[in-house]
Amino acid sequence: MSTVGIRELKARLSAFIRRVRTGDIVYVTDHGRIVAELRAPVGVGTSSSGMRRWEEAVAQGWIVPAARAGDRSWIDTPGPMLPAGTAAALLDAERGE
């Protein structure tokens, strides 16, 4: 992962594209603020490292893969249940109202 200013990116675009092809992520900055991200598309040049990261995330419990392909049961899973008005009360307290 690296950052580069727009002017330097324009001057050395080919070199940064080569880095992206090898799996590096390049953040483009404008006056010190990140405005873009360059990375290889999924399946291009980084498929093995991307798959490795996915497998690591599953092993560490960050991702729980679907039981079967196309399973979208998580969409209907209810979120945490709070008493009615709780969110509004918390926001009012945060705002000092």
C-alpha cells in the first residue's frame, strides 16, 4: 500500500500501474487528502492473494461463508431489538436536546 500525489502519478503512471498489477494498492492524494484508490480488478493479477485473504478472514471468523451458493438468508435476519424510541432518545441526549 502506498500513496502518491496527482502530479507524481502523472509523471510515473507506468511504474504505478506495474505496482498495482503485482497486488499493491495505491492511494492517490490531492493536497494531502486521499481522492482515489488504484487496485487491480478482482481476478486480475491478485486472485491468489485475494483468495488467500478471503480464506484468512474466514479462518479468523471475520467472514462467515454462505452454507450454499446464492444463499441470501442473512437479508431477512432481524437486527438488534431495542425498545421503541431508544435511538431517538440517544440521539437527543448526544445533541443536548
